[in-house]
Amino acid sequence: MFNTFINSFKVSFVEQANTFIYFLKRIPLVGKKIPDNLYKKTRAKLIIGVIREILGVFGGIIGKTIYLGIMIILPSYLITKDIAKMQPIFIHILFFLSFVLGPIIKSIIFDENNKAAFNMITLMKADAREYYLSEIVYRNITDFIYFVIPVIIIGLVIGFSPLKAVAMVAELIALKLIGEGLQLFIYDKTEVMLKKKAILISLLVISGLLLAYALPFYGVIINFNPILFNVYVAIIILGLGAVAFIYLWKYTKYTPIAKVLLTKDKLFNVEAIRKGAAFANVKLDEKNMSKEDLNTKKYNEKQGYEYLNSLFFLRFRRIMVKPIERRVAIIGIIFLIGIYVVFFMPSKKIMLVTEIKKSIPILIFVMYIMSTGERICKAMFYNCDAGLLRYGYYREGNVILANFTSRLKRVVILNLIPALTLCAAIVCIILASGYGYDLTGMIPLFLCILCLACFFSIHHLFMYYVLQPYTAELTVKSPLFKIVNMVMYFVCYACLQIKTPPYYFTVGIIITTIVYMGMALILTYRVAPRTFKLK
């Protein structure tokens, strides 16, 4: 088993090193200086591989930290508004998400899209049992390391000791082993893979999420401290984990499972489905097109790329409008909840109005999520640009700038619809609460919402033209695009912590939007002719 693990690690090491070299070569300016012979077996490649592995460890820890932060800490804080009171809710949410759902919906053995397993077992003829056991041991050890560090830090902040953090993570790993063993046992007896039971898994996920979030929201918190931090319970869980691992160790039918799961057709079908899914929501359904969608006469007076984009947005308006309608519907539901609070919970009116007044930092994150710019860019690439980019004239600076400005007007208009709806909902709630005289002081709030809608419209279109992350095979292979999106997400998330008067905040948003717009126009004209191409 050890030799199988070493061979698997070597293959993974080389693959990750090559991927990291490819990533570096895709970075603007820096990438051109990296030679192709770096892919060969060289000392430099070995160093790059080691760096990639080290970054992978940090990435694993950061990934678990982000998971704990977004999925558990943030909801806990929003519910309690007090770090000192977060511990019971933190453990409550963690229990249902990680201790219950995690072992059920995740499996190392029954992962149908495991390329590493396909390479080692099918192509390199490694022993299936040895490979799966080495993967189970390796992944659970790394998961323990990745989890225990952020959990210890969080525990020190919210009030449980490092020893309790280690015990809790150890129990989590034991439950993962129990879940792996249970799924294997069910398959051995019934030939049923739990992961393929979509209805059952969906019901379990929905139930787990409701138990994790809905109960604390309504003030019902299950105190799992006496369970998870009980010595006898911990011994039982760890003991069951050991029994599950012994079962996995003694099981001998891994090869037939690998033959069923790791077939070439199945693996590549999954890849094809995944690629198709990335653009499935922007494909045109010609059967549902109406005569109005094909009526081009009203644009006869337009010329050039303004005419092209008018036709494009007319024909694909259903794809553009559908997400807008969903966002408007969500705003409508929130509005009805607000009206309900105003009329049937009058004691909460003042608190509701106060929260609205100081909601500008939150709105940055909300408007980022509400923006449909990225979906529209996907629609433009898949249904228009993927074909036209094959022609040189379409990549000229004047053409790109004309398309950019024409499309920007339409994207901004689309994103302003939910923004204006949100403003109207806020105005109605304020008027219904009897605080209409405060509306003048809330003008910065409304301006901020509208400016943010414009800003994110510019941002997504600018990223599309300057980085053009999509390939002819419908995948995203721009590392810089992913990095920028990640940075933008964290910046929006960090804005939740900004404490400043609404006037100054709004002025900052307006200035940022204007400057970003100017920068986007200049860089699009200068840079996009080199970067806006079919990859």
C-alpha cells in the first residue's frame, strides 16, 4: 500500500507541477518569460513542484477557514451579533453541516470523476484496494490538519480550548470514516450507490440545511457541547471510526467497484456534462422563441455593431431577463416580509428602519451577488463571440470599443432593474413605517445602490474583454480571471466591516465607479485587441 501511495504521489506531484507551470505561463507579463522546457524533468520543475505542494497545504487550510467563516461563523454572528454568545450556534451549525451532511454526501471510493484514480488504477494498473486505502488514509490525515488549525483559532476566540478543538476534529474524521464504510457496506449488500440517489440526497441536504440554519434563526439551538465534548461519547465515536476503517481495510472487492466507476466513457461523459453545464443556462431554446423575438424591423435604422448588439439582446432577451425576474421576485418576497413586520410587529419598526439606514456596507456584497453581468458575458461568448472571434477584424481596437460601449449600456440597464426595485421597496417600507421624513437623508443609500449596479456591470464586462477567460472547449482557463474574482469577492465581503457615515461611503462609491469606468474604456481599447481572442 505504501508503494502505491508513493507512486500515486509522484504522479500527482508531476501533474500538479505541470499545472502550476501552465498557471504561471498564463499570467500576463510574467508568463512570457517562462520557457516551455520547464515542463521537462529539471531541478527547476522539482522546486516548482515543492512550492506547489506547500501552496497546496496553505490552500487547504485557507479553504477550510473560508468554509468555516462563510458557512458557519458569519451566520452565527449575524444571528447573535455577539462573539461571546457564538459558541453554541457555531457548534450547532457545524454539527449538521460537517458531522451529519459531510459523511453522507462525500465519498472517496464512489467519486465517479476521480481522474487520479482512473490514471492509477485503469491506466497504470495499480491495485484498487491499495490505492483506495492509501487515499482514505492520506485525505483524512490532511483533512484533520486542514481543519484543526482554523478550529483551534476559532475556539480561542469564541470560547473552547485547543484540546476540545482537537477532540472535535478527531470525531469529525471518525464520522467521515464511518460514512465511507457505511456507503461501501450498503453498496456491497444492495449494489446501490447513495450518491446516485438524487432525491434522497437532495432531501437529506435540504433537511440538514434547515436544521443547521432555520432552527437558530427561530431561536432553537441544540446544545451539542455535552455530546461532542463528552469523553465516553468521543471514545464511542472514535471506536466506531476504527471499526469502520477495519472494515474498509478487510474489504476485498475494490477492483469490481473500480471497473464500474472508472471507465473511460463514464469519466469523459462526466467531463462533457460539466463543460456543458457551465454554459447550459445561456443556451438558446429555439422552440420557445416567439415572433417578437425574431422581429428585427424596429432596429432597421441602426447600423454596424449597434445593430448587431440590438439583434443579439432582442433574440436572447429571455436568457438576460430570466435572472433579473428572479432577483426582482426575491426582492418582492423580502419587501413583503418587511411590510409584515411593519404592520403586525410594530415594536420592530424602529429597529427595521435603523438597520436599513446603516445597510450601505452590506449592499456592496448584496449588489455583487445580484449582478447578472457574468451570466450575460457567458451568453455573449457562447452565442456570438465564440464564432466571430475567429475573424481578425472582430478583434480590432475600434470594433472592440464599439461593442464594449454598446453592450455596456444594455448590461447597465438590465442591472438597474433590480436596483431600482430594491430602492422602491425600501421607500415603501419607510413610508409604511411612518418615517417618510427620513427619505431625504437616505438619498445616499439610493445613490449607492444605483452606482453599485453600474459598477458591477462595468466590472464583469471589463474582465470579459480584457481577460477573456473562456476557451473554445467551453472551459475557464484564465488564472488571473479567477484571482480577480476571488479578490473582488473578498473586497465586497470585507466592506461589511466598514463603519463610516453614508454620505462619505456613497461619495467613495461614486468616485470609484467613475474612475473604474474611465480605466475600463482606456484599457479595453489598448489591451483587449491582444487579449480578446479565442483560446
